[in-house]
Amino acid sequence: MKVTIRINGDVLSAYIPKKDLEEPIISVENEDLWGGSILLRNGWRLALPHHPQDTRLPVTMEASIRRP
């Protein structure tokens, strides 16, 4: 699914256009964000693809839902 990672002030969030849903990111698996998974406030865990560490936000990419 398409997801846009963006930052507003100090809050990192994920916007999922297909669901018209924007949720704050509450934890990040990898320190540099890319290539790991993120946990959204609603409990969804998304796997993000690898990107260079200096990727500027906002960025739209394909992500997948990780099942526990």
C-alpha cells in the first residue's frame, strides 16, 4: 500500500491515502527509519523499504503491513 511519511513539528506520522488515515508513528525499529518497521498509534506495524538515510520528508513509498 502507498504510505506517505511526513513530519509536522516534532511529530513523525504516516498517511495512508487508500484509507484516508493519518496516524502518529510511536516507535521505529531502525534508528534511521528506513528498511525496518514502524508502529503506528492505531497498532498497525508497517514494513518500510530501504532508502538513503538522508531522504527528505515527506516521502511517498510502498509499504506493507507486518503481522505479529
